[in-house]
Amino acid sequence: MMMMMMMVMTLSSSQEEELPQSSLAACLRAVWICFLLRITMRVLCLLAVGFLIVTDHKGFGISHPKPACRYPPSQWCRSLEIAVECKVQKQCMELSAIKPNQTVPRVALTLYYESLCPDCRYFITQQLFPTWTMLQDILSLTLVPYGNAKEILSANGPFSCQHGEPECRGNMIEACIIHLTGTSLAFQVIYCMESATNVLNAAEPCLQLYAPSVSWAAVDECVTGRLGYELMHDYAVMTRALNPAHTHVPWVTFDGEHTEENEARAMSSLFNLVCELYKGVKPPACTGAMVKLSHRGCLTD
């Protein structure tokens, strides 16, 4: 384009007297039209690229890659079938190779708590769940959602809870989820509930997120039926059997024993305490050792 402009300028200066003014004006108009056409083509190209990007996000053409499987990452190594479906069997085998010696018993932690107790919710979300996530290979967890509730005989129900009827319902929902899914899955659901602003309202969506194979109808049937009361009675018996008797919640025992020292440390640094209490070879998470797993990354074509 610059060359064309220079040619026109040279032509206009050297042959100014030979060319009539109309011819020179026509040449300049032609150059200007070419310039405008070039700018217009660039704008149209940019608009076309923008359209392709927008339609890509809306589902036309190639979209974002979909998850490899229907299981959340926390369950990928739960079984060989799931690992194969999620295409992570090699990674699961590598993780199994660095797991602690299972002949050494894991640290047995039991938490006695209430679903709506503020201090219980803080301990679950800030100490227990992060520690369990990192150290579940050396940590055996038992959850007892009963706390300071009492068994009574009244027309309103067989239990009275410290934070009212909503807490009784929350305790029973979590008891039923533990019964229907097992501790590992249940704790993820319970963590999701206890992290929410409204524990009870979060129960169903949290269940759908972390345990989609369990229907909310099954949980509701447990809560409103005889099974829910039986589960709560069992937790009441476990809580009353504590020695020494609990004086507050959260109440934590390690390998069946409660000490004020261990509880105080658990409230502030549970991760370090579990690492110290484990009798076997410490896992890399406890020692801070780097574990290098083989990976290929995203290869170019």
C-alpha cells in the first residue's frame, strides 16, 4: 500500500503538467478505495474469528473436552473398574505403590459432634476434612452425629437436640447418609453440607454431587422411617458409653481414648498429631518428601 502511495506521489510530481487534474484525482480515488477495501477485509476476518469462538462455546464445532468418566476424582482409584473407565489405572497403581504398610493399624479417630454446632462445623471443615483428605491411608474415621442430644419420650419425637428440631433432622440425615454410603463417601457429603450456609438445604445437592448413585428418596425414607431412629439410638448408646463422659462437642478420641492434650492439639493442628500418632513408616505427606509420579503431559500433534 505504501509503495502504491509513493508511486502516485512520484507520478503526480514528475508528470504534474502532463496529466490533467481529473486523471490525477481518479488515481487517488482508486488508491483510497483499495485502502478501504483492505481495512474492511481485516474487520470481516476478525468478526469471523469472533463468531467461531462464540459458537464453539455454545456447542457448535469442537467444544471443551468432556470428563473422562462419570465418577468424581476422589473415587477414581476406588476400584479397578472405575480406574479403567476413567483411564487412570497407571496413576492409581503408582499411588498404591507409595501407600503405607497396611499391616500397621491406622490411627482410629472418632468424632462425636452435632450437625448445627458452630465449633463442630469449624473443626470438620478446617481441620478434619483436610487432614483426612491427605492422610486417609493412615487415618480411620468414625463419625457420630449425636452430640448433646437426649433420648426422650414425647409426642414431638424420641430425641431432643441442643440446637432444636432442625439439628435433630440434620443429625439424622447425616446418620442415614453414613449408613447408605459408608464413611468415605459420606464424609465428603457431610463436609459439603457443613461448609454450606444452610446445612439442611445443602443436603440433597451435596448428596447428588458426591454420591450420585444414592437417591435422595432413599435418604428421606431412612430419615422418616424406623431406620433413622434406630441409627440415632445406636449413636446415643455410643455417646453415653464414653469414658470419661463427654462434656462438650466436638469431642475427639484417638484409638478409643480421649485426653485433653490430644484434643487441644487436634483443634489446632490435627494433621501433625495424626502423623505423630501413626506407628508405621510415615507417608510422604507427613515427612514432606517429594513423590515424583511419571506423566507425559499434553503432547502436541
